[in-house]
Amino acid sequence: MRVVVAGIYRSGSTWMFNAVRLLLESEGYEVNGFFRGEGDWTEDWETDKANVLKVHAFYPYLVKEAEYVITTYRPYEDIVESMKKQREIGVKPQFENAGAHEDIAEFLSWLAQWNVVSDYCMEFDDLIKRPLKVLRKLKIALELKKANVNKVAEQLRELKPPKEGGDELTMLTNTHTAGYEQRKSS
């Protein structure tokens, strides 16, 4: 299985990556999860595992490679506000000039292209207010039968961003400041 999780910065794409990864594990799959920037990573797909690739940019060749494309959406204004909050607490945001339209116009164009081929697009507001709803819809979109959404919701709540650097398994970095443990299932 090949799943692409595509979302622009500050839109919940890392949460979604972990939701997909954990749902597939709950279904019984061994998961190969990875993130890549530019380049061709077709050699990274492992045939004996469920593959979950997290991306931000749009890569047309991945549309043919993926069995499922899962996307995330967050309004422009909320993304800008999130970037500004990162600055206020001293976390370097992805963009040097947080809030300038030209900084994220390209990223929004990536999202528009991914959304054309998306099997499911998560609204960021649902991530915050209704994560169980998101997990149920995701389970259906990925055609999973046995995955336990309640267990996965608990696992997601237990994820904690590292204080420095990043975690290879979860893709969490110190820029993930929203506090996964504070989100309540509904």
C-alpha cells in the first residue's frame, strides 16, 4: 500500500501522517513512514509494507505512485497566525517573513493541486475539535476494516514533540507546539 499525506506547513499534516501510520498499524500492517523534500523517492517504497509518505510540495509523478492521497486544509489566515505564534515563543518558523502572502502563495498552489486527487481532505478545525470524526473518515477513505479509532486517538494524544530536533518515526519537531496531549477526542 502506498499513501501520500500532503499538506502545507502548519496545516496538521504531521498529525495526519501519524494518524494514517497508526491506523495502518492498528489494521495489522507493518509501516514504512518517511518524509521527503525534493527528489524522486520511488526507491523508498517497500513492497512488503504499507508506505506512508509525508510531503508538502506537489509532485505530479506521485499521483501515479500513490494508491491513496490524504490532504489537510487550514485557512490562510490561521496558518499566518500560527507562524506568528511560533515567532513569539522563539521557535523559528518555516518562513522568514511570516504573514507575507508571497511566502505561502506557492504552498497554497501545491495544496490546490493535491486536492484535485485527494481521497480525503481533513479540515484543521476538525483535527482540533473532532479528531475521532477525522479518524473514522480516514478509516473509510483508506478502506480499513479492523483499525481501532479509539486506540489510535489515544496514541495520538500521547505523542509529544521533542524539545529539540526531530523524531524520525513521528516526524514531530520542536515546531509542533500545539500540544498533541491537549487535544481531546470527540
